[in-house]
Amino acid sequence: MGILSQLWIIFLLHGITVLCQDEGDFEDEYENEIDNEYPSVFHQIPSVEYVFPYSTITGECSKECFCPPTFPVAMYCDHCKLQTIPNIPSHIQQLYLQHNEIEAVTVESFVNATALKDVNLSHNKIKSHRIDSGVFAKLSNLVQLHLDHNQLEEVPSPLPRSLERLILGFNQISRFPGHAVEGLVNMTMLDLCNNYLDDPQLKGAHLSNMGKLMQINLCGNRLQSMPPELPISLMYLSLENNSISFIPDNYFQKLPNLIALRMSNNNLEDVPYNAFNLPHLIELNLGHNKLKQAFYIPRTLQHLYLEDNDIEVMNVTLMCPSIDALNFRHLTYIRVDQNKLTAPISTYAFFCFPHIRSIYYGEQKLPANQQTRLRTPVFRRYLTPEEYDEMEDDYHEQDNAHNLRGREEDDYFDPYFY
Ligand SMILES: *[C@@H]1O[C@H](CO)[C@@H](O)[C@H](O)[C@H]1NC(C)=O
Ligand SMILES: *[C@@H]1O[C@H](CO)[C@@H](O)[C@H](O)[C@H]1NC(C)=O
Ligand SMILES: *[C@@H]1O[C@H](CO)[C@@H](O)[C@H](O)[C@H]1NC(C)=O
Ligand SMILES: *[C@@H]1O[C@H](CO)[C@@H](O)[C@H](O)[C@H]1NC(C)=O
Ligand SMILES: *[C@@H]1O[C@H](CO)[C@@H](O)[C@H](O)[C@H]1NC(C)=O
């Protein structure tokens, strides 16, 4: 498969992100804001599988809620101005309580609700001390719990050992009890973005207890250093909008499965040269930091975001100290706008990164007296005849008039164009 078709797949996948909004994809809010028009491989939450217990269908449903006759294991009580959680019949597996005014989670409401797999309590007014002790731990089939956009001050605990996805974004969480994730052997995704967590709290959290964790989101907290003790299984790490100022040497050696790393909006000034030399890394976002220099680019990396840093020269020799003709680097996209570049990236880059499709130069931050500007905001690579044909096919499939127009002007390669 050609580069272009792969690229299209990435764009198509990204499109699906937006379409699936109703299927419980919490990432949407972040996706739309950060990387809307850029390729991204960040992980999506799979939906929970449901078993129809035909024998137990009773039609019972709380009077405040709606249980669809065609899907009687689900109970919809969202957007109802509810102040308390209604009684939950024992056959319900999926419970939607988001966008209410619920302040407390009581044992009584959940006493019969042992079949629950998926509970959505997001956008309520729940405070930590109003959650009855052990109420979630009793839900021994619970797989997914949404508690984002509440007023929690602490990561809830104990939690059921069956839990796989826990969404706690947009609370006021400043405490992470050391035992909170103990025994959560099946956790794959933990979202804690936009809370008040700091370094000491994470240090005591024992995150490596979650031996199957694939994704952890810690964006928008008060971290000043890299989180300690992350599990080796981790594939997606989100640390944007913190105050992290350095990455220890060999930090990522303990995370060999990392596919995507997002660290935009931190205080990084420099990073160890080999920091990101990881075998599976595809997406690296270091935009809005204070980096002065590039670093080693691993072979697998496809998308590199370096916008709004203090880079004066993109030193390709540093990024790519040697070329292996049998094993080319995969980089396709670089974003370097809002740096201090005065010249385009050396053409040696196109030997090192033969798959490069697009370099986004945009505007550069230059001293007031200096008027030099890169003559082109976006560089796009010349296409081989095969790629061109492929792209034509894709465009015809898409029937995209805008792209057809843009193609002739933009997509040709001339290293001396600048
Ligand atoms: C939970 O509710 C939120 C609304 O706050 C919604 O975005 C999300 O898709 C819901 N997720 C599930 C799995 O129901
Ligand atoms: C729990 O189930 C029992 C027996 O079916 C029933 O009497 C009771 O009202 C139920 N409680 C709640 C809170 O739904
Ligand atoms: C973890 O997941 C596996 C596979 O789905 C399941 O068999 C096991 O019971 C789960 N463990 C817990 C503690 O729920
Ligand atoms: C980071 O903060 C900026 C500015 O407040 C905001 O626009 C952006 O959405 C935030 N990103 C994340 C991932 O929270
Ligand atoms: C790029 O980095 C190499 C190795 O540190 C150095 O020798 C070279 O002078 C640098 N080139 C530029 C243009 O800064």
C-alpha cells in the first residue's frame, strides 16, 4: 500500500473519531481542540460489549428513566435534572445518568444493580465524600465508569477489579490514594485530565499496578516532572498542559510499547538526545515548549509536532545521523511553525525521511528588526507517478473539488523553491 493511501486511512480514521461521538468516545473534546486538522493516532475507547439476558428481561424501568424495548438492558436517565440516582433494576447493564444534578452516590440505589457494566455519571455535582464507601466495588461486572465533569477531590476507591476504563477528567482531584488502583489488573484506560494532581500524589499512586494499562491521560494537571512508575504496557501517554521541565535520561526505556506521546504546553527546554528512541513510537507532540534543538528521530515516527518552541535551526544531522537504505525512517509530517527558523529544513532531510509529505512552517517568531521569513508556509513533497495515480483515485472516490483544485499548485517538489 502506498504512502498516500495510508495517509488517507489516517484521515478517515480521524473522521470516524468525530462521527462516533455518541458511542462514548471521551477523547473528542480534546481531539477537536488540539489536533483537529492534523493526523493523529491517539487511542480510541472501544465500546463495551453487552450480553442480552433474554430470560431475565422484565421490562422493569425506573419511572424517571427510559429503557428502550429493543435494548432493555440499558436505562437512560440523562438530562433529567435528577438530584438523586433512581433505583436500578437488577437486569440493567448500561446506565446513563450524565447531565443531571446528582450530588451523591448511595448504596441503596445500587443494591440490586449487580449486572451493571457501564455507568455514565458525567456532568453531575458529585463530591468525593458523598460517594458511599464501597458502592462501586460491589459492582463486580463493571467495565467502564464515567465520572468526568463532577466535583471529586479524590480518585474514588475501592473500585471493582473488573474495571477496564475509568474517566475522571474535569474534576478537582488533588488526592490519589495509594491503594486506589490496587488490584485493578484489567484496567486499560485511565483519564485524569484537567484535575489538580501534583508530583507527590502521583508518586504514591503505584500506577504500575495496572499491568494491562494501555492509555493514561494526565493532561491539565500540576505535574512538574514525568510521572513515575508507569506500567510497561503503556501505549498512549498524554501529559499536555503541565509544567514539566525535564525528561530524565532513559525515562522511556521503561515504556518500550509507547506509540503516542503528547507533551505540548510544558516547560521543556531540552530533552536527552536519545529520549524518544523507542521501537514503536508513531506520534510525538512537543509543541508549545521551549526547545532549542531537535533530537534523534526514531525510525517508526510518523508525525512530529514542534510548533511554538525556540528552535533556530532544524539540524537534520542530529535528527538523522545515518541513513539505512533498507530501513527508511517513516516520518511523513512535521509541524515547526512559531519557532525561530530563518531557513527551511536542509534538503538532506528528504534523503533521511523519504516518506515526508508535508512540513508546516507557518509563521516564525523573529526579532522585530529582522524581516526574514520563510517563503512558503507549507512544504509538500513531489509525488511519484504511482503515488500521483493513487492520489487521483482517492480524490475521485472522495469527489473533493477543493482538493482537486489545490493539488496542482501545492504538490510538487522543488528543493530550491525557497
Ligand atoms: C457519557 O456521557 C458523556 C457526556 O458527558 C458523553 O460524552 C459520553 O459519550 C457518554 N459515554 C458513554 C459510554 O455513555
Ligand atoms: C431490590 O430488589 C428487591 C427484590 O426484587 C426489591 O424488593 C427492592 O425494592 C429492590 N430495591 C431497589 C432499590 O431497587
Ligand atoms: C480480567 O479480564 C479477563 C479477560 O476478560 C477475565 O477473564 C478476568 O475475570 C478479569 N479479571 C477480573 C478481576 O475481573
Ligand atoms: C491546554 O490548554 C490550552 C489553553 O488553555 C487549551 O486550549 C487546550 O485545550 C488544553 N489542552 C488539553 C489537552 O487540555
Ligand atoms: C548539527 O549538529 C551537529 C552535531 O552536533 C553539528 O556538528 C553541526 O554543526 C550542526 N549543524 C548546524 C547547522 O547547526
